[in-house]
Amino acid sequence: MSSNSDIEDERVISAKKRFIFSMLIPLLFLFIAYSIKLIETLEGISFVTLGIKPLSVEGMPGIIFSPLIHGDWNHLFANTVPVFVLGTALFYFYKEISFKIFVFIYLFTGAWVWIGARTGSWHIGASGVIYGLGSFLFFSGLLRNYIPLIAISLVVVFLYGGLFWGVIPVTWDLPYSWEAHLFGGISGLVLAFIYRKEGPLKPVNVWHDEDELDDDNPFWDE
């Protein structure tokens, strides 16, 4: 018979395994992004044309590749921690639906940037994915009205609340893709609403009414 300490140890081990698994996709994403930037640096080339060029055939592959392409090392460094932290949070706390949420954020953001962003420019970088992850984690916690997930929403606001200013274009000709920020945020919000009843949910207390309790009572009046 297992003791309480054994059960607690099993829970800790399970949580550790889950955390390690949750890091795999974000780390794989970053590994590919860093490998691409390293190749660019060593070979003296640029993969910017693998980004998104809105409303152009040549820019369509960027829907897949643009989040992995960065303008310089500083651009990549700036995106590294948010991708890792928010990505790991998604895969840890929303395990059951995490993969499809990540893929949909990735694709929806890219597709909307291709359709609606400024034309004549190449849009690159993982910021759209970051905004999508942050938006999903924030709104999903609120929509589910579940205290542990609301806590995650508050942590996201505390750590990355400043990101949401990036969806507001102070001027049209900005050096970064505010459209990716905006469409990423919208994709996270939309997916949080669509999948609000899947994945972790607030526990439901089951209450028996008086009639049910009376039916189960083995005693009765004469």
C-alpha cells in the first residue's frame, strides 16, 4: 500500500516530466531559429526573403518560415525568452490542446499578416507568435474563470503586459511589424474563445437535491 510520501513523490516526478516535455517544442523552435541565424552569419547571407511579403506569391512561404527568420542577433535574443516562457506555459498548463493552439497561432498569424499587413515589405520574426501565446494565456484564463489559470493570466500581464502596446501603430511606417503583433494577439483571443471548453476547466461541484437524497434514504414513514 502506497504511503502519502510515496504518492507525493510520484506527483513531483510526474510534474517534473510534464515540465520537461513542455519545454520541448519551444526549445525546438528556438534551436531552428538560432541555427538559421548562425548559417546566415557564417555564410554572409540573408534569408529575409523567406519572410512574409503580403499579397505576393513569393511571400506566401513566409507564413511557415517567417517566425524563424530574424533581422539580426539582437532581434533573435529579444524574442528568445518570451518564446521559451510563454511556449512552456502553454504546453504545461494547457497540455491537452497545447499543440493545436501553437500551430493555429503560428498559421493564423502568418496568414493574416500575408493578407492584411503593409505591402512592399518583408515581415519576419517570432513576435507574432509571442503575441499570440501571450494573448491566448491571458484571455483563456479569464474566460475559464478558474483561479489557477487566472493566476497565469496575471503573471502574463506582469511579465509581458508592455507587449500589448506593440499592437498600436504610432505611425504607419514603423521599423517593426506591428501587424504581426496585432494579428498574433487577435489569433490568441479567438482561439481562447473557441477552445474555452477544452483543456483544463474549472471543477464543477455536484450537488444532490433533496428529492435525490430522499430517494436514497433507506428509511420511510409508515
